[in-house]
Amino acid sequence: MMKRHLFIVLALVLSVFISSCSNGDKSGKNYVIKDNMIVFPEPERVEGQKSVLQLAVDPIPVVRMGFIGLGMRGADAVNRISNIEGVEFKALCDLLPERVESVQNWVIKGKGLPECAEYSGEEGWKELCERDDIDLVYICTDWVNHVPMAVYAMQHGKHVAVEVPAATSVEECWQLVDVAEQTQRHCMMLENCCYDFFELTCLNMAQQGLFGEVIHAQGAYIHNLEPFWAYYQGNWRLDFNQKYAGDVYATHGLGPVCQVLDIHRGDKMNYLVSLSTPSINGLKIAEETMGSETFANGDMTSTLIKTNRGKTILIQHNVYTPRPYDRLYQLTGTEGFANKYPVEGFTLKEENIPSDIVPDHEDLNSHGFVPSHIKDSLMVAYKHPIAKDIEEKAKKVGGHGGMDFIMDYRLIYCLQNGLPLDQDVYDAAEWSCLGELTAASIANNGLPVKFPDFTRGDWNKVKGYKHAVK
Ligand SMILES: NC(=O)c1ccc[n+]([C@@H]2O[C@H](COP(=O)([O-])OP(=O)(O)OC[C@H]3O[C@@H](n4cnc5c(N)ncnc54)[C@H](O)[C@@H]3O)[C@@H](O)[C@H]2O)c1
């Protein structure tokens, strides 16, 4: 009798295991399928590790920095940041010594700054992280190096700023979260699109209720990279896309709309479904340049996300076909609408626009964009306070029209003043995990995928997205 019971229990356990691994999960991937939903692991918080939600550390009046990765993005970052007061450059690192030399000459010597220590080679970055005179490590390498470098830097007591996407898998996202919590260090992903002028203005308008309740948002990275593939060092980007399906570069589209929707500040992303086209142009370029016969990343990937409050988000990725550059950025609210590409515009209810901002309400109707002079007045009236302070300088220094400089400025300002950063490690994880989550949905005919809750239950503790100010 006992034996029979044991057999039944074992058979049940086995059948649950088999059903959770069936339906397409034959690739050894890191998820199970449960109740028609793909579920990735959500490991419990280890004892002694504590949340870094709203993390604030002691003010760092002079932020001492080290840079890893001095290619197209990293070299410009050093140059931009050299325009911020209260920063000291301590060390520069790249795989290739000539790139270190070039930034040392162009920016450091060019501006008469004290010379930086130089590191190069595969593991030079470790020595940079081990130095005891650096507060912030700024990482601009290829994607697969982001997490090992960020983790090592935090484990050596440094705060980290890391380019997008911060991580390439759900497991890597957890690693960033866990190490940030263990070390109580900042880990900010450098999502610059959150700082573009139109996005900041819309965020301010949304927070002041001009769109009513924002129920749907859209974002994208649509950028034909054909002219750029050859310039990524060692072909890292095409190489990555050749291997991985899914929206591998989702954060530019997702970041700004997550801020409007208060993700992990009152709402959270619950699940997504994703579909992708075949890879035609991607495969063609990989055949020509890498001799590759396969290409995992579909030319166009579309993803729909459902939030806990029932809102929806559409995110798209296409870096292969001829199209005008497009990050979509669109907000649909119960009282209004904002759209960035291809034309910036607002549709608003007249009763929501104060007459001291737009005295002539006759032009307004809810079937078209407000006329351009009204749009211009709104852009001035609702300019985000953080843009107001720094707009002129940002436009002069540049970096995608100034947004990159605002991002750097905010990062340094928050560190100097001991404030929580604009983007925390949970944002980095939530926005970066889209790569693997969408790949899993695509591999399973668009099956829903549950978002891991990287805050481990704390997503509703902070009420509303805010930029910290002193
Ligand atoms: N936020 C944005 O608007 C934006 C724009 C472009 C690129 N990026 C991101 O910036 C990062 C870099 O992109 P990029 O266009 O500059 O690529 P890139 O190929 O020009 O630069 C990458 C650099 O990393 C260096 N590197 C590689 N391995 C290294 C190692 N072990 N140690 C030190 N350095 C190493 C390479 O030598 C190269 O100089 C990527 O994450 C990319 O997604 C962001």
C-alpha cells in the first residue's frame, strides 16, 4: 500500500515536471510553463541582503570616476562629463590601448585635466575596479561584458553606471539586483531617452494630469543599423543578434513610458506577449559579413505588455529595414494624447489647459493635434524642472541633442547630494529582462511570459515616479 502511494506521488511530481517543460521548452532554457504562462525563476532574497529601493548614500561632493569601454559611446561620455563640475577622472580602460590613448589625448590632456591611469587588455578593467580612489565606474562596453564588470565594480565598493541594456538575461538581471542589494551600491542603467526634452515634458504633463489616466503607451527602437554594423568593435552587436531572438534593445522605448506609468512605484508589468517576423535583412547581412547561415533575431519584433493596473504597453524593435528613425513614444490617456514620431503633437481637452497658458481655447478639439503655437506654449509651460535648470548647457554640450548630458548631469548631481538616483537597479532589471522574456514568448508562439518581480514584493511601496531634488 505504502509503495503504491509513493508511486502515485512520484508519478504526479513527474507529470507536473513534464507538463511544465513541454510546449516548446526543449532548449534547456531557464523557465517553466505553468498554467499557460512562461515563468522565469524568482529567487528569494538571501538573508542579510536588503532592498535598495530609494537607496541614498552619503553625499560625494567630488565624484571620482573610472571609465570602461571607450568606443563610439564611451569616448563621447568622457568628453560630455568633462563639462560637469565636481568630477575627477581617475582611470580609463579599453580592450584596445590605442582607444585609451586617444581619449587621454583628446579629452584629458586636451582640457588640461590631471592625467588618468590607463588600463587595457581583456582584464584591465578588473584593476580599474580594484583601485581605492574611484567612486563611480561608468561602463560603455559591448552588452555581454556589462554584468560581469558591474558586479565586480560593486563588489569592490564602487557605484556603477552601465550602458543599455544593463543585462542580457533574466539571470543576469537577478545578479545585478542581488549584488546591488548585498553591497548597497547604486547600479544605474544609462537610459538616456528618459531625458529627451519631449519625453520629460510629457512626463511632467502626465504627472500634472493633462492626459487624465494614461492607459496605453508605446515605445520602440526602430533604427536601420546597416551603416553602423561594421563599426562595433569585434562585430559584437551583429554577433549577439545573430545568436538571440527577441527585443534585445528594448530599453530606449520602454524606459520613458515606465516612468509615466509608475512602474514599481505603484504599478508593475505583469506579463508580455511577443511576436517576431522572419529574419530576412538580418540574415542577409550576417551571411555577407560573417558567413552565417542562420540569424536568430527577427527583422521586426512587436511586444505587448500588460500592467497590474490593466494598462498596456506596445514595444517594437527593428534595426534591419529601411525606415525613418522612430522611438514611437506615444501616450494615450483618458483626457489626452501625446505623440513624438514622426510628428510631435498633443491632443487635449480644452478644460484641462489652464487659460493662463493658452488663452485662446477656440482652436482646440479632440480630433486632431492642437495647433503648433499651442503645442509650443505647452512645451514651455510644462518644461520639466530638471530640464529647465540645465537645458541651455545640455544643448551646447550635446549627446543626442542634449539628453545624454542631462542624464550624466542628473547622475552626478544625485551622487553629489546623497539622493536616490533617477533609475535604480530594479528599473535596469525590469527594462533589460525584455530581451530574454520576449525570446521565450516568440519561441512558444506568443505565449504570455510573467515578469519576474525584481523588487521582491516592494513594487507598490513608493507612490509615483519622482526625480529627487535637494
Ligand atoms: N544610450 C545610447 O544612446 C547608446 C548609443 C550607442 C551605444 N550604446 C551602448 O553603449 C555600449 C557601447 O556601444 P558602442 O557603440 O560604443 O560600441 P563600440 O564597439 O564602439 O565600443 C565598445 C568598446 O568596448 C571595448 N571593450 C570590449 N571588451 C572590453 C574589455 N574586456 N575591457 C575593456 N573594454 C572592452 C571595445 O574595445 C570598444 O572600444 C553598448 O552597450 C551600447 O548598447 C548606447
